Amino acid sequence: MTANRRDFLKASLAGVGLIGAGSGAPLFLSRTAAAVPAADKAGAKDTILVVIELTGGNDGLNTVVPFNDPEYAKLRPTLRQTPAQVKKINDQLGLHPSLAGFAELLQDNVLCIVQGVGYPNPNQSHFRSMDIWQTASLNENVSEGWLGKALKGLPGAPSFHLKSNNEASPLALEGAPVRVPSIATLEEFQLQLAAASGADKKEQRDIIESAARSNGGPGLLDFVQRTASNTYASSRRLQEIGKNYQPQTPYPNTPLGGRLKLAAQLIDAGLGARLFYVAHGNFDTHATQAPTHANLLAQLSQAVTAFFKDIAARGHRDRVLVMTFSEFGRRAKENGSRGTDHGSAAPMFLIGGKVKPGPVGEHPSLTQLEFGNLKHHTDFRQVYAAILDRWLGVSSKDILGAEFSHAAIFKS
Amino acid sequence: MAGAGVKNLDPLWAWQPYRPSTEAPWNLPRVGHLYRRAAFGATYAELQAGLKAGPEALLDQLLKGGPGLAEFDAQMASLAQSIARYNDATHLRAWWLARMLHSPHPLQEKITLFWHNHFATSYAKVQSARFMLGQYELLRRHALGRFSELLRAMSSDPAMLIWLDGRDSKKGNPNENYARELMELFSLGIGHYTEKDVREAARAFTGWEIQGTKAVFNAQQHDDGVKTVLGQTGNWNADDIVRICLEQKSAAPFLVAKLYRFFISETAAPSPELLAPLAQQFRNSDYDFGALVKTMLASNLFFSSHAYRTRIKSPVDFVLNIVRGLEGAIDATALAQSLEQLGQNLFSPPSVKGWDGGKSWLNGQTLLFRQNLALALTSTEDARFGRRCDPAALARKYHKETDAELVDFFLHLFLQGDVAAQTRMRLLHYQQQAHKLPAPVYWTQQDSADQRVRSLCHLVLTLPEFQLD
Amino acid sequence: MRCFLCSVRFLVPLTFAAAAARAEAPLPSKETVEKQALERLPAPTRLVPHQVDLLIQAPQPCRLLSVLTAEDLLKPLQQVAPVQEVLHSTKVRRLGQLVAYFEKELGLPWPQLLDRLAGRGVIIGVQFAPNPTPVLLVVEGEDEPLMQQFFQLGLKVLAQELARQEAKDKPIKGSYKEYSTIRIGANFHAAVAGRALFLSNSEKALHAGLDCHRSGGKGSMADVSSIKEAAQLLPPQPLVSLWLNMTKLRQTPGAKAAYKDPPYKDPPRNDPALTIGYGQYLNLLGRTPFVCAGVYRDKAGFLATVRTPCGREDMGADRFLHLPLASAPGSRPLLKPKNVLYSESKYFNIANVWKERAALFNEKQVQQLEQFENKVAPFLVGARLSKLLMQAGPYYRFVAVHQAGIAYKTTPKISLPAFALVWELREPEALGKSLETILRGVALLAGGKADLRLIEEQYQGCKLVGYRFPEDRPLLGDVYDLRFNFTPCFTRVGDQFVVSSTLDLCRELVDLLRQEGGAPSRGQAATTRASLYGAGAAAYLQTFEDLLVTQTALDQAVTPKEAREQIKALVDVLRGVGELALEARFHAKAFQYDVRLRTDFAAKAQTVQKEK
């Protein structure tokens, strides 16, 4: 067990005595054989995946910039990033100046950039393309998402959709055996009580927790009591974390920063959570792209860097994988309103202690375009397959419906 | 305890009608138990009346339904029309929840819920409130009728045709989905048919299409050739396949076992010998489900410790037990939405297997949501529910004022007083010393007293015993 | 619940003046003398520091509250079930208990408390600065010892509430010069100075406010000249007024990003849609030093007005599209057919979109416009887009009405309002003919799939050209039979070209337009007028009665019959709303945007009374 969990058990045993003698280890903390993935060297045993959806279609060409390509300047007269501005990856590619944090992560060898990701016959409707990415299927009327299906193979693993207000649960999470909760704040995970005073609240909490103390008998009541005591222990733990959480690096005061901080708190709470899903947007920049795009990328970079550094400082560097995706990239040539229209191929970022750092695959050609859009060379399902098989330890063939060769995103 | 001696139970004794005796008296826990299983919980008055009436009269009433059913049905039907017309998914769920809550015949709704889980069809794919309502009507009509008729009608139900791709099943290109699930999930269970049976049966279900708002049989697209299914050969059509399935020996035990899990116990699997007499009766009566339900609910086994508190309340049970007990006029739409978080979205089961139920209803997250939902319902401070279910108003209605009266009242109402003495003492102690705890200075005496009552009610609802059905 | 003392105050000057006019003046009472002394004290703006960029004040909170709780407003709203539920909710009742507690401890009923504690006004000042944005709330009353009592009591209750919720922060006493201050956490600062209560989320703001109190108003908002200008621009005695420093706002980073590159104040702008839709407002916001607003209650209802000290003078190229010549009316009269839901009348000089394109759009956009003009030429059957635009006039009107009767046998499942666009033509004959040809062509193309049938009709000397959907076949994709809401048609009445979604509406408009006549000066000065009508909205809402009944029955847990009654109450409230009218008017050196709500509840209540 990690130090984290040892402390936690000690605290709960000493403090409240919730865990009765003779009962099994708390539900969240127990690692049943079924839950251990058959993941090989790529990730440690209970690996964590954080998926960040860039809603609206992120302009990949201005995110990972082929600054030396003369075509680039021609295609993007007003929106181009100059060689002096970009954060260089190598002498051909650079990152958008707002992605300073990602540049740092690249220096630390934890950033992987998969270029030219897309799918055949790209669709330019937000809804259809997003459905394709989230169900990992080109068929219509698929009602289960790739992550929901993956969760079928990870029984008992909590997962969370960290939402902003009024955001609906994404299709990617549909089909999970236990519905993935959408939460916005830690308060939703705390045992709420209505009381006349602080002392009253304490009394009520004592009653609730003492009723959950089991005598260790068999039977359904005992099961309920054990589940209850685990729940209250986690709730307490989350309350403590909420009050006392000291991030190892400061998080930016942005909505995405807040959500990733929540993810870090949940990971550190030792709940055994495997999957987090966050959306960030809106990248649909049809007009005056420059300031909006810069702002969104800055938020992304700052939040993800702070999150990763915080998590790494707590010892989870090798367990966590962050993946970003968007429903499509944007048109190679800018439009008349200093913006860009919907496109197709775009890069994906992967951040984690076990990724193969640097760019993977060539930048799509800027001269051989398909209806004005960049041509993809890596199917997004190849990236999914690598993650499903090697990181989460579930069968990608069952989930994606076919075998896809893995994208080379992990260190061997 | 529960589950220990199930394997050695005497089937003869198990299914005989229960008669009150000194070892098994007709007491409040049994009344509550019957109301929980055969309905969605009871009000205080109903518990008292049930105790007086005795098991036969009470069961009779639950089987037949109370007065005012025709009027209630007419009112709900008028609401359903606009839901169907505008394909209103939100109010579709709220509508059924309102039916479950207010119907004079809750047993019928409960059995419909059983069938809904059995034929698990989801709005997520069907995308038509009209068809889902149509299927609901079908299930409800046959809920306590004959299973054979229900199964026959199901092969041409529009919602089912969409859900299991029946409408894409054409001559020469049959779709096996429905045939497979019919055998695996609806009638026989795994292992009692072969792949060839599925393929052949699929040919018999071809030809059904959806035109507008109806399912229509297109003879041109129907494969009327010779098929061999489960050992019988002929020009079978859909009805024939259903007949053949129901003639299999495994059909009756399969369904009886499912109903056993729903009505008697989830903790221990019953032995085949225990279920044999019921299966026999079920099969011989041409699958009279109503009679099967009656036998089970009236039985010794049902009223014994083998069945008492041996299930986990599903989210619907949990929520409706609370609302019925508090005699609240709840906002059904908000309630239906809160059920999603607890894992049971009516009309949208996660897959054709339905909701697994049992222990899978409770995990660290759903249990917490249940406790917080119980708080939202009883505290009167939640914007969704307001003061609709106010425990303080209920206590006033029944004139319960002193601490001991209040503790006993809520334990009585929700748990029929069947908790460890220690629990009762703890609650009483809390209630007594709560008077001394400081309250905000601007609260009136009445407000503080009401707050104490609401907190007490919430504490009772968070007891682990309340999660048991 | 009237504010007795508030009303008395208005009578005082009158009585005094009247008394003084008489030869033997009776001695004024001690109370009146005190009141007069208070009258001479300056306004509470003297307590807010001059760095404030956004100022909101309620100069007479008593009057504001009495208006909000007035019988004729509250009663009809209370009939609506959800409102009733909120009023009886635990939180609202606890608020009532809190007020009752204060009444008991301070020994006065709450209207008097409000008068003594806040009688001189409540004022909020915000400064545009980064986190946290400093906000200062000042409440000035008449009674110094009462204010101290109230403050101490409030702190006591707040401290108890914090303890009850197990919060980390406790009230901490501090001091600033000769004032004692209270701090809770990092974001709550409070102090009492004389008759005034100061609350803020920033310590600096609190200190600045206290400094103003010390200096008797030097260095405060009262000295800022634009405040006085704003007071003169607005009608007297607002319930709530607002003042916003636009110069400062334009300098904040967010606004700068929106206004730079190239400056949005004048065209050409990056997004031509902005110039076409809102050019005049963007220009105004780019020039004006401040914006002020006020909310008023008059006999007819409510008025909210927004004003700026800049007007038509100095407006750049935007005036080509949005401002009429000084002699011409701003917009034509509003059209009000039966069951009208929404009616608007605007000035938009569409001819100048072409004529002045060089001034309004940048090179690229002009190129695109000219290319578009070429591309579209073959579809226009001989006419050119530029010519058409130049022939069109600058006034247009739009109406949406609830259709009481459908022109088909089949009733659509969802009823849609009928709507019509009425455009004035500069060259009626020529343009009218061109438009007719074009629209017929469009109908032929579009109607091909739907099999539209042509109908021509003569009505009051005008030729109506309309189309009907066939009723005997389904239309792909039209699940709710929406097409039976439409019989699209067009016609020309004098210099007005009408395109309408139904023939009935078209005929009504023909009648209204003929009545209106063709005087070139007809209309009003406002360049934009729009109105929403409660009666029309209520009628339209009733077509969804079954949907609303289901929703209400399920949400309120009532029978369908009771739900129907609740819907009826809601519809009555909506009908009582009367009219919501918006109006924008450009003067030479000022601009005003008025939003008027004319309620009809009183009339309803009277009719109900009479019936009884």
C-alpha cells in the first residue's frame, strides 16, 4: 500500500473506528483481482487517464506550428506565428507561444504530440464529428462511448466527469456499468446535513457513522454497513482534502484550473478513481481567432502543467496520463474574418511519466490538402487502441470493433 | 440468518399460504414488508389499517387495487397524450414516477417495472416517447395476466422492433438480435438453445416494419420457409417461435427464478427443487403470471425470515418509500431527474440486460447520493423539492410531539420499529439533547422544533436498515 | 405597508411653504425642523470615493420597496403557483423571522427601521480593477445611535451564523483613523461612521469610503461632474439609478481586446455583421464618456431608460446606415394587427450598404460583396443586386402575430406565429416588379419539392401572390406538420412591400397600410421601436395548453383539472403584462434607450371587481 493509504487507514481506524474487525478492506481501497488490469510495462497497476475535450475544433495548425514551412506563411497571413514567437520543439516545429507550460513539460520529457490525427471521410459537423470521436465508431446510432465500454472492463473503478455548470454528460462515458457521476465541486461528494449549529452537525454525523459500524456478521445488512462506512470515510477524507489541500504548484484561477485541481484532489484522496473527463472550450474560432485562441491555449497549458506538476510531486507521475482531443482541426487557409473554418486532421497531446516524448508522426503536408483541409495519417482509434490496451488494460478490439495498430505513444 | 437454510427448505411448506401463528405473527414488520415488496411503501395510516386487516385482506387489496383506478387511469392517459405528441423525454419519466406514486394499484406498477427490467428497452435508442408509452401500456396490460400473451405481443411492439433491430430484419437478411435475446434473456436463459436455433428463429421474425406510428407486417419481407427451432420443424412465424420457446422445460424455471429474485430474496440462489412446484404451476396454467405472483406473495416463504430484508432497495423503491411515507405531493420531474444520479433512469436501462440490481445499486457514490437526496427531500431547504414532504407537518398531522413519540413514529413509519435497541436509544438521546444545542438567535421556537423533527427523520432515513427492502 | 414617514417628507416642504404664505405662520414642529435640516444635507454620493467606475443607487429605498410590494403588482404574481411556493419556502420564512428578530431587538416595525437606517439612500460603487474587484456598499440613514445598534446586532447574528456553519473566519475588530472596523476573512470589511454603514470586499475601498466621510465629501463622487450631468440627463426621482464610466471601461483589458485591431468605434470593422446590425451602438459606446440609466414607476407601469451624452453629432460612417436625416422621421408607425405578439419598426438605410460600401467595409469585404453581387446576378432574373438595394427604402417593419385560425383543414401539431416583413421602397413600381419576379422564381425552385400551389388574389386593389402546401401528401422531415402554419405570400401596397407567412396576415396588413396612408413624414423620431404584447403572448401560450398542463400536473402534483386552472392563472398574469416597449432615440448631443412596461393588472383587477 502507498503511504497515502496507510495514513488514511490509520486515521480512520484511530479516529472513528469505522472499520469493524473482521470485515474486508474498504471497498475503494481493495484491489480485487478483477480490477487489476493486465497492463504491461507502460503503466503502473492502477493507472489513471484524464481526458480533456477541446470543444469546438482546435486549430491544430496554429497549436503545433510548422514555422519554417513557406506554405504556412502563405496560408495564414494574419494568424501566423513567427519563428521568434513559437516555443521551438525542433527546427521544424514549434508550439504556440501561449503553450509555455507545455514547452516545459516537453523539456521534462513528459509531453508527446501525435500529429495528423483524424479519420477517413472527415465530417465537418460539430455534433457528428464529436460523436465519432466519442463513440470511436463511424456508424451512426451508436449509443455507447469508448470510455463507457472501457469501464465495463474496469469493474468497481470510480470515474468522474468534472463538469462546468449545465454541461451534459458526454457520450464517451455512456454505457458504463455504473453511471459516471458528473460533479462540479467537492461539496457534491460530501455527506450533507441540515443542522441548527456546528455542534448539532457533529452529533448527527456521529449518529450516522456509528449506525454504519458493523458487527461483522454475514448478510445484507452487514454489506450495507460496510459500504456506508467506506462512503463516510471517503466523504470525510474529501472534506479534509477540500479544506486543507495545498497544491504543490499554484493552480491558475480559471475554470479549467479549478476542475483539474478537483481531479488532483480526487486522485490524491485515494478513491481508486481511474478515469476523469473534462471539457474545455470553445475553440470554434471563425472570426478574430488570435486573441481567443491564445487565451484558451494559455488556460489549457497553465492548468494542465500545474495539474501534472502537482500530481507528480505527490508521487503519481507515472500513473497519470493526460490526453487532449478535439472533434476536428481547422481549415489550412484562414478566412476573411481573421479566423478559420472547420477542418479535419489535428494533433493530440499526451502527457504522462510513461509517454514517449516529442512529436510522433510527420506534420501533415501543407501543399497536398483535401478540400482545403490537412490530411490525416494516424487514425484516432490507433491512439485509443494504445491507451486501452497498454494503459488501461482492457481489450481495444472489443471496444473499437476492430484491431487498430497502436500509435507509438508510450516508451517501450 | 437469511440465506443459511434456503437450500434445505421444504418446498411444500414454502409455498403454502401463510397463516399467522405464534412463531410467525401478523405484526407490523410483516405489514411493512408486504407493502415494500408488493407496492412502493406505505403511509402511517396504511400500516395501521394493514395490521388490523390481516394478511389475506391486505394481500387481496394489493392484488386488486384500490378504488378510483379508472378515473386515475383516465387522468394519466390525458397527460400521456401530450408527452407522446411532443416526444417529451423528461416528462415521460416523471409521468411513470407519478403513476407509481399515486396509483391506487401500485402492485401493477411494480410488476410493470419488473417487466420493464426484463424486456429492458431504452429510450436512448428508440427516441420516441410514443413508442415507449406504447410498450409501457403493453407491459402494464399484461402485468398480472398471461406471460404467453405478453411474449407474443412483444415481438411486434414498435419500441422493441427499434431496440433490437427487428424492423431491419428482412427476408434473406434476417437480424438475429431479437431472436437471440428472446431465448437468452426473455424466456430460456443461456445454455438452453444453440446458435443454430437463434439463426433459424431469426428468420421467423422477419417482415415487421414501422410505418408512422404503427408496426406493420409486410408479408413480402417475411421469410415463410421451413425452419427448425429447438427440435421442431415447420413454416414457423413469430407466434410459433414463442410457442416453441414456452414449450421448453427451461422456460418456466427461468422466469420463476427471476421473480423469486424480485420478490423473495437476492441474497441466496434458490434450489431447483424449491422452485419446481411453482414452475410446474406456472407452466400448467399457460403461464398465468398473476397467479404466480399471488402464490409467491401469499406464501410462508415470503413472510419468513428468508425473505425479510433480503433485498437492496432499488433507487425507485428508495425514493418512493420516502415520499409515500411522508405523504408528499412531490415534483415528479425533479424526482425523476434525481433518480439518474442514483443509477436508475426510468425508460433508459443501461443495456438489454437491464439493471443488475442487488448489491450493484450501492457503491460509495450512489450511497452518498441517496443520503443527500434523503436530506434534500426532508430538509425543506432544497430548491427542487421545497416543503412538499415536510416531516414536521406529518408529525403534526399525527399529533406526535414528545421526543420519544417522534423517534418511535419515524422508526415505526419507515422501519416498522425493527431496529436494534441501541439504535433507538441513540436516536432518542440525540433528540433529547438537541433541545440544549444552540440554534440561530432569530429562529422561533416552532422553527427550532420543526428543524429537530426534520433532522430526526433524515437520521432515520440514513440508517443502513433503510437501504434494505 | 406604506412608508408613513417617507410620504410625510414630501408633504413637509408644501406645508411649510403654505404656512409661510399665511400672515400668522404657526411655529413649525420640532420634527419638521429636524427634517428640514436633514433635507439640506448633501446626497450619499459624497460618501463614495471618486475612483468608482460603476455607481448604482437607490436614493429612496422606502419608496422602492413600497413600489415593489405594491398591491396591484404583487397580487397577480401571487396567483402563480411557483411564486407562491417560493414565498412560502423555508428560506423566505427564515428571512421573515430574521426581520422580525431585528424588529424586536431594535424596537421598531420594519418600515420605520428602513426609513431610519436607509432613508437617505443605498449606494453601491464598483471599481474596474483586477481580483478582487472592489465593491463598496454604503447605506445612509437618519438615526446615528440606531445605526450603531443595528450594526452591533447584525454582527452578533453574523458571528453566530458563522459558528453554526463551522466556518473558519470570525469577526475581527480593527480600526482606521478614528473609526472602528470589522473584518471577517479576507473579503468582508465593515464599519459604521455617523449615520452611514459601509460594507466592502476590499479593505482599501472601505478606507477610501471612510476618508470621504471624514472629509465631508471632498474627493468623492459628488464632486465628479459627469454624475451631475447624468442626473440632468435622466428624468427626476428614479427608483434606482446607474452610472457607468465608459472611458475607464474601454481601458480594461477585455474591452481593449475587443476594441483594438482595428478600432470598433468606427467602420470598417472585422465583422461586417456588427456594422450592419449594431454599428450605431458600437460607435456610441466608443465615444461616450459615461452611460447612465434609471428605473422609474409611473401610473402606467415601469420605465427603464439608458442615456448617454453623445448623440448624432460626431457619428462617423455608421450614420449612413442607421441615422435618418434630421428632417426625416426615425421610423414608421408600428403596425398592430389582431393578436399581435411582437411588432418592430426600424430605420436601416439598406441602399447605403451598396452606395457607401467603401466607407463601411474594408477592402476584402468590399471585394467579397462585389463578387457576391456578380455571383447572384443570374438568379435575379435581369436585375442587379446593387440596383435593387438602391431602390429599396430605409424603413422596415416586422410583425409576429398569433394565428387564431388556420387556413388549412389539417391542424399543425405545433402552432407557429405568423410573421411578416414590410419594407419601404424608394422606387415602388420598378422595385416592386423586380421583387415579384424574383420571389416567384424562388418559390418555383424551393416549392418544387414541396409541390406548392400558386394562388393569386386581388384584395383592396392590391395583388396578393401566395402559395399553399398540398394537404394530401406528407412532407419528408415535417413530423409535426409545421408546414400548415404557412401560406407564404407577398404584395405591394403603395410604397410598402409586404412578405408574409400567411395570407390572412397579409390581408390585415394591406388594410392597416392603406389606413396609414403614404405621407412621407409619417412616423416618430425614434430610430428603433419594438413592442412585445402580453395579450398576444397569452393567446399563443394557450395553444400549448396540453403541454403546459402535463408539465404543471407532474411538477405540482395536481390533477389535470387543477393544472388547467393554474395555467389559466399564469395566462391571466401574462395578459396583464400589457406591453413591453423598447425605443431608441438619437438627439443631436444625446441618446436614449427606453424600455417601458405598461402593466394592465389594475385594469384586470377593476374589471373583476365590477363583475363581482
